[in-house]
Amino acid sequence: MNKFIPIALCLLSTGAFAQEAKKAIPFAEKQTDVMLKAIPEAKATAIKPNSVVPRTLDTKGNLVLIPSKDWVSGFFPGELWYLYEYTHNNKWLTAAKEYTAYIEQEQYDKGTHDLGFKIYCSFGNGYRLTKDPKYKEVIITAAKTLSNRFSPKTGVIKSWDNRKEWKYPVIIDNMMNLELLFEASKLSGDSTFYKIAVSHANTTLKNHFRADYSSYHVIDYDPETGAVLHKQTHQGYADESAWARGQGWGLYGYTMCYRETKNPVYLEQAEAIAKFIFSNPNLPKDKVPYWDFNAPDIPNAPRDASAAALMASALYELSTYSTNGKQYRKTADQILSSLTKHYQPQPGESKGFILLHSTGHKPANSEIDVPISYADYYYLEALLRQSRLAKGQPVVAM
């Protein structure tokens, strides 16, 4: 592990764990101040044109900026909205509006399934907190754009275009984009979005999961018949391995789908995924997973703090629906404690990122043991959810 900032916590009760946000949010604010100062400097040397938001650090520790087209672009605006939500400080509101505006054009991007990540994390949170009618229209337009990638023949939304190795690839990550469709259905009154989301969730449940409820990363469909052509784990160690962040996408996705539909099948699926993850013998004691549960070099394999933060956020919501709620909440508390104590940089370092030790795409030797903006996003979301539960509030604010 790299250097970390120790934060003393009492671990004796859930109430004690709820103090996490009181310490972690001020740290996140100070780090984000550093980030906002680092961004203009990084723009001067950005490799990609029109780079507007941070993604990670390069091997020399330089801030990597990305254009709005990148699938990660919505996370930093989302972080700013979360800071505003927790603190009510207008400084964060102003910054959130500025960086959200940079992503607006993505509502029309027909070439990606990642509109949920890009638009819902930014405009979705923005609309929830401000009720700005312009944000509402962006959400609905993005949902219409995303819907164009749905095929009644396959029953799912296509993930990637122009990939020679696949005909109609669908990745487990795509479960996360369904929240945009559910929200757009409520905002517009158009049930088409809802029906597409349900079809995608049902088809993914049928085809993406193994008998032990671990998930493949990619399922390739025949676009003419809807038949499954191939199953693999593109970003994991091997096709039959369990890529950690992919398991997190599934856990979060089916928990969210249960919230939106109240279909008990989705709740059962989320609980089964949770059982696979948290009873896995290769899960470290601190509950921050290795990048793949079957990585051959465990215990020396890289960790993935982004997967841990994602899982913690999902568990807080799942805890409010399940009879295993107390255990889920306890586990989420333990994850947040680990991340806060052992996966943060020293104050002011790492260009303002909040968490260290994430793994992006190890098979491609890309973003290994680095900070990544989506790790920070789900970490802040988990902290907010923990705080709401401690106050007796709904875990998912509407």
C-alpha cells in the first residue's frame, strides 16, 4: 500500500460507523479544492482535445483529463453534487453546475451505452437536488438516445459498436445505465423506457450469471436470433473468473432494479450476488477486493477500491430491503472504514483524488493501482447513504 491518512474510528456500533462521513466529507472537500485548482493546469498539457473533467493520474502522477465523450465524464460532476448535498455549501453548487454543463452534449451520443454513467450521475443528481427543468429534459433526451440501442430481438441494450470480435456485445456494466431509463419513465410518463429497462434486466439475469451467481463480463448475442454466441470476461483474469468490479455492477444494478420495480426476483438476485462476493474465500479481511477474485497472484494482486466503494453503496440500499439488512449494513460500514483508513492519500496529494488503489483494466495494462474518479463518486455516495441511514432517512434520496 501507498501512504495513507489514518483516521481514528470507534468500531463498536453502527452508530459509531456513522461518524465516518463527519470525518471523511471534510477531507473530500479539501481534496476537491485541490482538484479544482489542478484542472486548469492540466488543461494546458491535456493530450485529448476538449478535455474537461478528471479521470485518473498517469504513471508520472500527472492529472489525466478527459473529454465529455469518455464514459467516465459524469462522475466528477456527480461528486460535486454529492458534496453540495451533504454540506449545502453554494461553492459546490456553483462548481457542480459548471462541470455538469460540460457534459450536456452527451445526451445525443448514440454511439455508447454509457449515457447512464455520463448523464444520470451528473444531470440526474443535479435534477434531484435542484429540480431544474432543463436538467429534466436532458435526462429524457438521453433516455431516448439510449433506447435506440435496444433490440427487441435480443431483449438487451447493445454495449459496444465496431468491435470485430463481437456481433452484439452486452457487458454487465450496462445494468447501471438502466437507472437513467427508470428515471426518464417517471419524468416523462413514457412507459417505453421502463419496459426496455426491465427487458434488459431480465435477459441479463438469464444469460450473464453462473450457477454460483458470479457474472461474466461480456455476453455476445446473435443480432438476428437473439441467441447467445459467446460468454467471456474481457476485463478480468479469464473468461470463467469473477472480475471484481463486474460483480459490483451486478450487485448495485439488481438492487436498483428492485427499488424501481419491486420484483422479488431482482431482490433475490442481489442477495445471491452479495453472498458470492462476501463469502468468497479470496475476499481480503478488509473487504476491499482484489481486481479479480480468481487472480493467480493473490495475495499480491492489485486491489480495486472502486469495486469496494461501489459494493458498499449497493449494500446500504440492499440493507433496507432484505432480511439480512443488519449484516449488509455492517459489511458496508467495514468497507467504508477500510477505505477511509487505508486507501486515501495524504491531504493535498494525488491532485485531489479521494481514494487510491483502484484498478481500471488490468489485462490491457491500463490504470493499475491508481486513483479513478468513479471510485471517489461511489465512495461519496456510500458515505451519504450511511449518513442517511444513521438519521433514519431513506437511503436513496429522491
